[in-house]
Amino acid sequence: MLRQSLLGAVLIVALMAMSGETPSPLYVHRDPPSPDGLGKFFLGREIAHVMGHAAADWLERPERETEEGTALLVPALRLEPGAVVADLGAGTGYFTWRLAEAVTPQGRVYAVDVQPEMLERLGARMATRGVTNVLPWLGTEADPPAAGGLAGPGPDGGCVP
Ligand SMILES: C[S@@+](CC[C@H](N)C(=O)[O-])C[C@H]1O[C@@H](n2cnc3c(N)ncnc32)[C@H](O)[C@@H]1O
């Protein structure tokens, strides 16, 4: 249920982004937070703590598509070939290669994550799949890359090609 609401939230955000609608208020705070969450809610879903890379296999579990309906997400974005996309919190790249396929051949995907271990796994997965239009990008929690900053490697060398 939680996972379905997560995917639902992602889809709603994607659709809102396309329609230009913004919910108000954007975030709601509730106290006390749940054991797994921050007490900060977005579209009715509590934002979880950062998921550690040690649990990364869970993101790639075979039953995920059935559980979450993940096949719906990328088509819902209606990406055009040639688009430039940021996958924020890319993890192991579960959605990254699907996004990369949607924008190929000339588009590219910046795969942003705060955990280098996740980006290592992501890079290996892209190589296995022969995906060449993904740029792993090591971000920080306090400093997500701005859209303009994704046009090329950051001044601090944040882009990990
Ligand atoms: C639950 S995983 C989801 C990964 C992937 N999007 C998926 O659906 O399989 C969330 C990922 O977001 C990353 N993350 C958390 N906070 C972040 C931030 N502020 N900027 C970039 N990545 C972040 C975590 O390191 C983790 O790999």
C-alpha cells in the first residue's frame, strides 16, 4: 500500500509538472513522525528516511513491477526522444535505464544520488544493459543540482561520468 502510494505520488507529481498545477500547501508537517518517516508529508505520503545502499537489492526485486505498477511511470511522463531528464534519487537505476530508453538516441539522463555506492551499482547496471546516455551525478542532501547545473559537469567535479 505504501509502495503504491509512493508510485502514485510520483505519477501525480509528474502529471502536475506537465499541467503546471502546484498543491497548496506543498508540504504538511505532523508530529510525532512515524518510526520510518520524517513527519513531513507530501501529497498525503510521509517522506521516509534516506534508504541505505545496503538494502539496494530490494529496489531491483522481480515482484516490484506487480506490486507498484512501475511500468506506468515512464509512459506517463510522455518524454520525447532527445529530452534531457534528471532522475533525482536514482538509486540503483531502476527507472534510469527506462528513462534513458525513452529519450534515446540523442537525449540523456542525469542520475543523481547522494550515495556513491548507489551510483556505482547504477553505473554497472547501465554498462550491463549497454545504456550509454546516462550520466551518474553525486549530489548532496543540502545541494541538489539546479537544472542549469545539469548542462555539464559541476564546478566541484560533482558529475561522475
Ligand atoms: C528509495 S530509493 C529509490 C531509488 C529509485 N528512484 C527507485 O525507484 O528505485 C531513494 C534514493 O534516493 C536517494 N536520495 C535520498 N535523498 C536524496 C537527495 N537529497 N538527493 C539525491 N538523492 C537522494 C537515496 O540515496 C536513495 O538511493
